[in-house]
Amino acid sequence: MMKMASNKQISYVFVPGKNWKLSLAEVAAFLETRKCQFKIADLPKSFFTLTVEEALEPSLIGDLGGIIKIGWVMSRLSSETVMNAFLYAKKQAQEEIEEELSADYVADEAFKASSEKCVFGVSLYFEGRQFLRHAKEMQRFMGNYFKGELASRGVKARFMGFPRNRKLPQLTHVEVLKTGLIEKSAEILFCVGREQTYVAKTIAVHNPFEFQKRDVERPVQRKIFSIPPRLAKIMANLSSCAPGKVLLDPFCGVGTILQEAMLTKAQVIGIDINPWCVEASYTNLAWLKDEYKIEDGRYTVLLGDSRRLTDKVDVDSVDCIATEPDLGPALRHLPTESYARGIAGKLKPLYGSFLEGAYRVLKGGGKLVITSPYIRTRSGTFVTLSIEEEAERIGFSSSCPIERRFFVNETSLTEDLANMSSFVDIEERHKIGREIHVLQK
């Protein structure tokens, strides 16, 4: 994941998926597990910046489920200057931006691999809605600046446009992948933070086709009740799964979480009460090991009841647990609040019995990442299982992946994030979403 030590700190822009808090938690847990020293320097919701002491490999993005793009920061600008340049159309501020970019040799850094002709992209990320009216103007400004710089070097260039109905001038990760911008030219990220604006070069983008492959091309699928591979990856990372560790999924289904953990070179153990699921997991894990050439991939799948874990797993033998128990029935319509509470009430004994066994099989300090139902009701309220109280009674403590010490500066937002041990994952179309809890023994 990392290479070449450096005395100078290096900064990166991370563009998260839709659930930015969950994405940030995953990155923090992943880097902390691997002893990578980092600081969160800026935190708009559309991106966040990290400073590290060792350069990150672009392949890092394949180890993450919640990050869309990673960019290496080439230059920083004052966001006040950016506001003056575009919100107030001050020519002097625009000239200052061009001078700063030239002083940092941004064009040379961004287009090292360019030939006599190239196509490049410019994508904007910002939090304040005041920039929305000026976004396309800002994108054109940056595009024209780099076109001019390249022309002075004898390179004929153009920058990619966007469909007229696109709200923000941002290339999607799929567009960057399909046009080969990273390999052939560059995508410039112009990211406006509260105090600083970051000009970065994209070094990696999320590849949805790999996750799709592990979902629909594996031998056995179960569409209705299967967790998405992207979320399975996030949960494995939140559990501090890493090479050589033992990860357990006691409700393994067709093995989605086991697959993502096995790709980290962890030893995985699955348990399911359904014999069909046990066979399906075996088949999928064997396929994964062969397809991804995981020479030392070790996996075991057992038929058993997750409410009696110690019948199958030794006490204090597991490093981490990531799992999704029953979230309730598939709902065609939004339920009433009383019906939703009935669903939660029926599931509570299952969760309680499981938590008892999970505590016993986990090693001291081991983490449990578990989902519980987050049910949308007709009245617009949400019904949850609220498992923290039961977990604490058993001996678990809540674990907050985004620790206060990770931040360069503390704000009310960072204070809230540092106290988060559960994350909601639900879209507008979902009737039942997930609440993802991070617990520690």
C-alpha cells in the first residue's frame, strides 16, 4: 500500500461515495490497522484530505469499498482567493491563481506522461452552494489554463466536456476508467475547502466492474438477501481485518463478506444454519481463490447456529467479526410504526443470543461489525433495533473509527464524528436500510 519514505508530508484528496461518513470511517480504520500515520486536514462532505508521511500506492483504492477517487495534491490555493476570482469575478484573483499554479509547476507534474496530443479532464468538488452557479465557469478557467500551459510545451490538448444536464462539472469514475485518463493523460481535481483549495491529480478511481464481477460472475448468487460487495468490503475494513488475521462471519449466506476479507489475505471462517448457503459459500470462495490467484487463501465454512457459536468456534480464537444477520422480511410497502416495531421485536432475541457468543469467541481487543435493520415507516420515522445497550451489558464497548486524534483541527463536526460508533446506510428508495455498528471486546 505504501512506498518510499519521505521527510515531507504528502497530501491526498479522497472523493467518497454517497455515504461520506461511512467512507471516512472505512479509510481511517484501514490506515490505522496498517499503522499508517495520517491526519485529516480538511473535511467538506464532497471530499476530504489526508496528509501522510509515506506515499500511498494507487492500488489502495482496490482495498476500499467507499472511495470513488484518490488524488495527489499538487498545489494549494487560498479559498478566499478562489471566491474572489469566481464569485466576484476579480481579475487580479484569477491572475493570482494562475501565478500560484505556475510557481508550483502543476502542469509539469500533472502531464508528465502526455505526448504531442492529449485529452484531459477537470472535475470540481466543493461544499458551499454559492459555487454552484459558477461551477462551469470555474471548470472552463482551469481547462483553459492547462490548455495554455500544454500549448507552450508544444502539446495540443483539449479537456473533456460534460452533458448539459449534468449538475456539477465532474467526471464519473467510469468515465475516467473508460477514457484511460490516468494512464494516458490526467484528470485535474479542483477541490474547494473552507480555507484551502486543493489542486490534485487523480491517481486512482474506483473500479465498479471488479465489484460487479465478484457479485454477478461468481458461481452462486442470492439477489434478495445478499449484501453488496462494496458494503462487505467496508465492513471488513471497519473490523480491522488485515493479512494474517482470522475473520468470522456467522451469518455468511453466499460468502460475500468472506470473499472481501479473503482478498485482504485474511483467514476466513463462515457459519450458516442453511446447508445450501454453506455449499454456496464454499463454491464462491473456491472460485475467488482461483480467479484472483490467492495462493495462500484459507477458508472454512461450517453448518451451524450463530446463536451457539462456541459449538463451532473456540473461545478467544477470532480476531474480528463482520456479519449481517436477518434484517427482517422484504417489504412491498412502507410499514406502520407499530408493524416495524413488531419486526424489531421478533429479531431482538436472535441478536441478543448472537452477541453473547460473539463476545466469547473474539480475542481481547477484537472488533465486531454488525448490521441491524433501520426501518422507514409511513409516518417518516425510523425504527431501529438499538443493540448497543445489550452489547454493553455483555461486555462490548462502542468503537469509534474516526478518532479525535486523527484531525488537524477540531470543530463541532469533528467532535460529532469522533463520537460515532454506528453508521446508517439507507437510500431514498429503501424501506429497510442498515445501521452498521462497530463494537470492541
